[in-house]
Amino acid sequence: MTPALFRIAPEDSTATALRDMAAGEEALGVTLAGPVAKGHKVAVKPIAAGEPVLKFGFPIGLATRAIAPGEHVHTHNVATALGGSGDYAFAPAAQDQARAEGPAFLGYRRASGRVGTRNEIWVIPTVGCVARTAQKIAERAAALHAGKIDGIHAFPHPFGCSQLGDDLQGTRAILAALASHPNAGGVLIVGLGCENNQIKGMLEGIDHPNLRTLGAQMADDEVEEGVALVAELVAAAAAERTPAPLSELVLGVKCGGSDGFSGLTANPLVGRMADAVTGAGGTAILTEIPEIFGAEQLLMARARDEAVFEAIVALVNDFKAYFTRHGEPVSENPSPGNIAGGITTLEEKSLGAVQKAGHAIVTDVIPYGGRVRHHGLTLLEAPGNDAVSSTALAAAGATAILFTTGRGTPLGFPVPTIKIASNSDLAARKPGWIDFDAGQVLELGMDAAAGALLEAIAAIASGGETAAERNGEREIAIWKRGVTL
């Protein structure tokens, strides 16, 4: 029988309610002082005012008053302890990640040696002015070529003009990286003609053998010409799926709309997937840098070498400085939905979030718009925003994204986005959104759930549809950081 309270580490001063609990109920040797909602925390030992509150074996904040055993532990009696930029020392932990084998999948092997999980035509506008034009081309072409390719999709966005410097370069880098993705069997770049993000500049960053371009201002009928160019791309993109080992998979890992179960079920489960793929010689990508604040030292301890460690330090401190330059505290998180789900502080959210990286060794750190260069775990610069960070994961080379959620979201992104519910209630209530129920971890155990999820990932990588794909949910979002003219 599933217990009512679950304590993660023996030293924790809190435990998480696995169901709604009433005042007077007893569990783990404490009596509840009042009702506690599922996913929220209960003190299981006395906590003095000013003392660290422990979960995951680490501090998640400081008690703002004395908390007695059995009391609800949340925003009313706990506050963050996070400050600004930190000082860190290189203290590597033992790095002996076990080699692993996993299920093969059927993918598309490209001339570059990379393996895609889809064979699609992507229509990418350089600028928001032709975003709808790109959609019209994709819609018309998809109707004409149904069944000849896995899909034809446009990725509209509002940027590419009236941007300067690094902001423009960020837009260009993301779009060029997407246009180089192995899931795209062919790419059409649609420009306007007068925008800052000129096609010529984008082409310098694109590496794709099946590429066409269209300048709308120079075309007599830009939609008709675009449809004709897509026909050429479809003809050249013909390919068959062939067996590929798990080491050829690139997993992006992401959490959105977390709750009190995310750090107990879904995120550790995804960590098992990251370990399986990197242990087989493959690649995992972790991002959402503001959502590792308070847990960054766990990743720093797994840096492959001192150079990678220094890159992690720079990434974390630069991101904290990005907040403070704008007059915002680094702890301006969790979201209202996170808090309602039982997450109290950013430290708690971060300690749960970094579990998506498993125990993999951090082999590289890349900037926003960067692309994976090494096997192992890559840390990618991007914010926590679901759409921005997931787009960055796809652009970096993720051929599938594992997206954990305790609250639910319909969003999907350019590559197969596998939604993993942290609790079984969400999975049952939103079957049109959710691909896998991680709540079964509490019933079946982590090993059984991990085996089932790995098989599901292999099936989706081999062509099985995700819920987001069935729903036509494919979006991109670009990180806007600079001046708009």
C-alpha cells in the first residue's frame, strides 16, 4: 500500500503528502496539525526559526519561524536563502558512470552521420513579416504531398527585424540551428527581403544538403513558388528508417508546470533516461538555467574537467547577473502553479529539476543557439520558459524532448515532445496531452517505470506519434533580450 507521507532522504526534516491528508492523521510518527494537500510538505521533525529546511537531503530554504512536527511546510513559514553570484570551488566527485545498453530505434541516418527521429520538411521564416506566408506554403504543400514524408511544418515567429547586435545574432543562431536539424529531411528558408536577418547571413550558419530559399519581395507569387520549392525538397528527402542504437539518440530534458511530485517521480525517472542514453554513449541536454539555482553544485561536481566546471560557474553567475541587471531577484520563482502544486522555493524546484540529468557526467556547456558537440550531458544556456527553452533544446540537436509536468500543458515543439505526468491524476484527466504516467513510480517502483518509459521512447523515436503531434502542436519561441528599434 502506498504510504501517505514520503521522505526522500533520511536526514530530511520534511516529507511529501502522496494524497490529500486531514488534520489528526498520523504518518511517519507525526500527527498532522491541519489539512495538507497532495504534493505539499509536512514537517517530520522540529525545525527552529532560521534553520535550513531539508528535502532531497539538501536545504530548500530557511524557516521563518519555528515549525513543529506535523505542521504544513510552505510559503507561510519558509523563505529562500538564495542570493546573487556565488563563489565555487572545483571539487569533482567520483566519475564512473556505468556503461549501459538499451533498446534500438528506427531512425533516419543522415549524410552527416547524425540520426533523425523524423523525416520532415521544415519551412522557416527569417522574419515575422513572412511568418504567415511560411504557414500558407506548408499547409498547401502538406495537402499535396501527404504520405510522401513524415510531415511538412512551418515555424512562425515574430522576430528577425528591428533587432540589433547579440539579440539579432540569437535569433539567427536559433533559426540556423533548427535549419540544420537531422529531423528535417529538407528545409525551405522564407525571407521577406528588407529584414535585418537576411537570408545570406542565415545561410552562413546552416549545414544542410537539402535546402532551398525564397525571397518574398522578389517573387511574383511567393506562395506558389514556395510550394514548388517544397516539392523539390520532398523529392530529394526520400529516405527509409534503419536500425540505430540508443547511443544515436539526443535527448532534451525539460520540466514545465512542476508540482510536489515532480521531484519524486517524473524528474528522477527522466534522470534514468538521461543515464541510459549517456551510458550507452549518447547525448542528453539540460537547460532552464534559472531553475538550477540552488542546486548548481550538484552539476559542478560532475564536470568532466576543470574547464567544464569553470564554464558552468560562468553560465550560472552570468545568468544571475542577467536577473540583477534588470532589478529582479534571482529567486523570482516558483510560479503560482508551482506553489499551488506544493513547491515552496526555487531551491526546492531546482533540486527536483536537476534530477532530470540523472548522474551523467557534464561534458560540455554551450550558449543559447549553440549545438551539441560531445556525447554525455550538455548544459545549454536558456531560460526556464517552456517554449523558449524547448525550442533551444531542439535547435541544439535534441531529436526527442522528455517534458515532465505536474500541471499539464498542450504545447509541442519541432521535435517529438514526450509529455510525462508526475502524478496519475493528471495522466487520467488529460490523456490528450500526456504520453506517459510517471505516477506509476509510486506503485510499480522506479525500475519498472524506467523500463516502460525507455521502450516508449524507442517506439516514438521509431515513428510513434506523441500526443502533441496528434494535436498538431508544434511551436517555436525565441529568447528576446535586447533593444527593439
